Amino acid sequence: MHEGRDVRIFGADDVWAHLSYEACIAAMRDAMVAFSEGRAPSVPRAFLDLAGGNMFGAMAGSLGEGDMFGAKLISLFPGNVRHGKPSHLGLVAVFDPADGSLCSVIDAAALTAIRTASASAAATDALARPDARTLAVLGYGEQAETHICAILTVRSIERVRVWGRDPERCARFADRIAAACAVPCTAATDVAHAVSDADIVCTTTAAVEPILYGRWIAPGTHINVVGFAGSDAAEIDADLVLRARYIADSRASVFAEAGEFRSLLQNGVVTDAHIVAEIGDVYSGRTAGRKCDDDITLYRSLGHIVQDLAAARTLVDLSSGAALRSVRL
């Protein structure tokens, strides 16, 4: 008779309580090196189109031979952000490599919020100038907040500017960030003002047409493009893609889902070679990220299952011994 095993359940509160940005940032570096070196296999993620621009996604992968493997099931409802809810909702299921049994189920919304920002912070640490002091964030949802928190751990940020479509909500967000993070944070009236003389820019919106233009970006800026991904969607314009050292989390993901790059590729404006590297190649030292102070560097974040699994493994390790809910399966 099958005796079953205890499966640990991590709700959102458990994830926020145990998964630190510092630990997750380190995990993102290691995971993306393993991915780019071919040591962390995965299958292409699949999306089911739902009504109203919403989607349901499934992705599966492994952190390597003899290491944790698992899958993520997640709904993407961009409109949730307008109502103060996460746009990504679902679960990450983690399996034991020793016998293939399910060992943990983790709230995907909280895990995604922390790992996405941590991945951007890891890229920022590798690509932004060491003296970067001004951070601009486009958007005022959960990802905007987690990106600010994560980037504060890798750079000595002295001022933050935020922009969002609703000025009142943006102002409230700025006040909350200033109080919570103990850093001056102001609401900008428009995107151009928000990014003017910024050293680091993060786009975390649900925009499907460009809101950030290359002509507004000063030499030396680092940009994390993180918002809504779609084969025809673009938060940034073509000029910014062309001016930047364009670095992907995954080349395959860029070709499939980064609308701002796909349109230029399809029209023959750029070739595959415009992608300088995957971020894992930068972390390992195989490819230079920033070559000089005047480079505009761009990290294109589309998210990858190995990031979720690395964050999950880090969470499990950090919570070892904690009293968590479990069920026997």
C-alpha cells in the first residue's frame, strides 16, 4: 500500500516571509548561467488565449540532472493591476528528483513577484553603472514595488521617480514607497520627466504600445523591460531597441514573445545578432554586458521556468524547519 508523503504548502504569506531578495538574486544568477550553458533543460511554455486579452500558461523544466524539477501553472490577467490584484495567479509544483514525488506547492503570484524583480536586480547589478543613483519606474503595481525593493539591494539609490497613468494612484504609490523604503520617491507627470537623467529605468506596465522612447534615454542608462509580453506588444519603441545593447533572459523567448524585437526582425531592420547575449552569458563572463560608461544596456525580461524553480528551491531551503502547512498525498 502506498504510504504517501507530506507535501509542503507555501501560501503567499509564507513566500513573503521566507524568500529574501538577496538570496533570490543570487539564485537568479546561478539559474541563468545553468540555463545558458544548457544544464537546466525546459520545454517551451504554452499559452491558452482567454477572453479579453487574458491568458493561461503552463511551463515545465529542471534545474539540472539530479536536481529539483517542476512546473508552473499560471493565469495572466493584466487588468487585475487596475484593481490592486496581482496579474499573475497560480501555483508552482516542485518534485523530488530522487523518486519523482511531489514535495512542495507554492503560491505563484508571490513567487513570481519576488523572482521577477530579483532577476531584474541581478541584471542591473551586472549591467548598470556602479555609480547609478537615480531609479525611474514606469508603473505602480506589485512589480513596480518589488523592483524598487530588489534594486535597492544592488545599488545605492538616492532617488526614485515613478510614473503611472492615474496621477492620484501614482502619487499615493510614491508616498508609500518613500515611507516603506526610506528613499525619496516622487511621482512624475509624464514618462519623459520620469526617465530624464535616470541611471536605471524599469518598465513594469501592461502597455501593449510604446510608452518609452529611445530619444528620452541618456547614454549610460540601464533599462529593465519587464511589462506585458506578447508577440505584437511593445512597451518600448524601435529606436530604443536599436540604440541599446539588447540582452535577453532567453533568446528563444525573445523570438517568440518580445513584440518590440519581433517586429524589427520580421521587417529586416535587425538580425538575430542584435541580441548581444543571454544574461547567463554575461554572468558567466562569456560575453561582456556593459563595455563603456556610455552604453545603453537593456535587459529583456520575459521570465523562465528555471527562475521559478531556482526561487522555489531557495524558498524551500530558507524555510527549512519552519512550521508550514502540509498535506499527505
